[in-house]
Amino acid sequence: MANPYARNPGLANTYMTLDQRGKVQAEYIWIDGDGEIRGKTTTVDSPVNSIKDLKEWNFDGSSTNQAPGGNSDVYLRPAAMFPDPFRLGDNIIVLAECYNNDGTPNKSNHRYACKKIMDQVTAQKPWFGIEQEYSLFDMDDKPYGWPKGGFPGPQGPYYCGVGAGKVYARDLVEAHYRACMYAGVNISGINAEVMPAQWEFQVGPCEGISMGDHLVMARYLLIRIAEEWGVKVSFHPKAVPGDWNGAGCHTNYSTEDMRNPGGMKAIDDAIEKLSKRHEAHIAVYGADNEKRLTGKHETGHIGQFSAGVANRGASIRIPRHVAAQGYGYLEDRRPASNIDPYQVTGIIAETTLLQ
Ligand code: ADP
Ligand code: MN
Ligand code: MN
């Protein structure tokens, strides 16, 4: 199907194979004042081996809802770097933290506070695994592949679906999966979701601060690839109103104690602590999450903390195999698809290890 908005990749390829004469392109990306990802490129004189060799850079924060016009410079401090699956070769994507003129972290920079927490709990080796659900839309803001002026059949055949009419945009999803692997993102799987045109990818296990870094990179690659397909990615927790599943970011979590035999006690202790800070967690578990956490569609109600083995209607689920073997990890099912992963992993570590 010809897409009038997609660029012509064959045309660009002619230029993408031209010699770079030893120079490197570094794409700096960051989270803006609305939680969206932005990026711009700088040329570096030679291949980069360490983020320490990358410059601190800046941008106009008044254009990204990150600073007032009169004092608009926001600084980009490199935090992590990944091989660039678009430009290939020695080119890199640089995940940067945003800082204000006075040296304080920008309001969009939740990595800063998360890092402070993670630095205090390194001995516990906190691991996270995030299941990122998302929905695809066409350029007319209709769910991708849905019949024009109508609806697909009710939910049922789409989850992990195979075959025409049951699954949409598999080519785009496959491209994203491979791009993540190329970039060194710790992607652990994909599946089609319950709502047609909704998918999930999983990233993890990742230790400490790297969970947020890898999830943001995976999101960036997805949005960037979908741009080439002329497809919009929505991380809204209830992308389509009505009897359609919302989208979450189930966050799996373990510490060293939980992963060792007898770890069930550490899991139970963590759940007890989580139960006492439900509201504080919900406050950073995504905007519009009340539209998703209704107690229906495999969710627990937003107003009430609950936990259970194999219970997909609870706030916290202990996977069946974890309960059976007596150690492993827990799944926090509350986070919405639009979370800032640094806020979520930060508060989970704080509540379970520092309270
Ligand atoms: P679900 O059972 O909800 O379908 P998935 O299999 O989709 O879960 O995703 C589980 C995620 O949890 C994966 O990203 C995986 O890497 C991660 N994970 C596995 N073991 C652990 C662990 N011990 N601690 C934290 N995360 C883990
Ligand atoms: Mn899953
Ligand atoms: Mn899950």
C-alpha cells in the first residue's frame, strides 16, 4: 500500500552510503517538557569510545516547553550512547540529561533523581523488566489498519495473533525489534496485544539506571522507524475509548535477595512496603491512568492496592512460576504506557529498599 507520507528510502540510500571521511554523526536525544522525545545531530571528528569524550551541548528550551524565552538555553549532558541503526558505521545515538542554566536538573530530567536512588542501592542489584504496550495510528489519527468509518471485530483473535485480519503492521514491529538489537538495547521480546493495532515490546532485565536508558532508547527507535512508515505511535493509556484494552507498562522487579532461593520472603516484604505507598506510586504511574485502571480489562482498580499469585486483576502479580519455585520477581501492573521509566523504577527502588 503506497503511503503518501512515507519518504522514499531507496532515494536516500544513494546518499547514506557516501563516505563520511572519518567523521561521526552523534544524534543527541532527550525528553522534552511534555515527555516527548526530541533529537538533533552534531558532527564529531573521530569515533567515540566513551560518553566522557562527548561534549556537553545545548538547545533552545523555550521551543520544547523546558525553559522561558528570556533564559532559554538548556544543557544536554551525555548519559548513555548506542550504535545508530539508521546511519550505521561509527555513528551513535546519545541519550542526554537536561540541565538548566544554573546547573539544576531541568523539570523534564527525572533521570537525575532516579540515579541518586539507584546509586544508594547498588549492593541489592535491582533488576527491572518493562513491558511497553503501545498503539499505532495512521496520519488521519485512526487506529492503524482499522476499517475506514467502522470498527474491527471485538477483541479476541488479536492477542499474539497470526494471519491477515488478525495482526497489523508486523513489518514495522519486526524492523523495530532488529534495530533495538543492533543498537544494543536489551529487548527481550515482542507480542501483538489484545486490541488490534496495539503491540508490546519487553526490555530487560536491566539493572538500576540502565532500565530507563534502554526503555527510552527503545521508544525512540520505535517512533523514528514508525516515522518512515508514516505511522504515529501512541503511548496513551487508553488510546481508543470504549471496550478496547488500555495500554500499560507492567514493571517487573527483583533484588538479589528475591532472586535467591527463599526469596519469597523478600518479595512479600516488598509488597507490604508497596501497599503502604499506593498513592505516591500512582502519582508517578502515568497521566490518564484512571481511564485504564478501572478494574476491568485485566487491571486492578486505581483506588485500591491488591496483590496475588497469577492474578492479572491485581496491582501486583506474583507470576505462578515464581510462587511455585519460591523465589524470583514481582510484576507491578499499575504503571501506564506513558510513564517516565526513571520515575517508576526510582520510586520502586526507593519504597522497597530505602523506606
Ligand atoms: P508477562 O508474564 O507479564 O507476560 P513478559 O514475559 O512479557 O511478562 O515480560 C517479563 C519481563 O520481566 C521481561 O522483560 C523480562 O526480561 C523481565 N524479567 C524476567 N526476570 C526478571 C527478574 N528476575 N527481575 C526483573 N525483571 C525480570
Ligand atoms: Mn507481557
Ligand atoms: Mn505483564
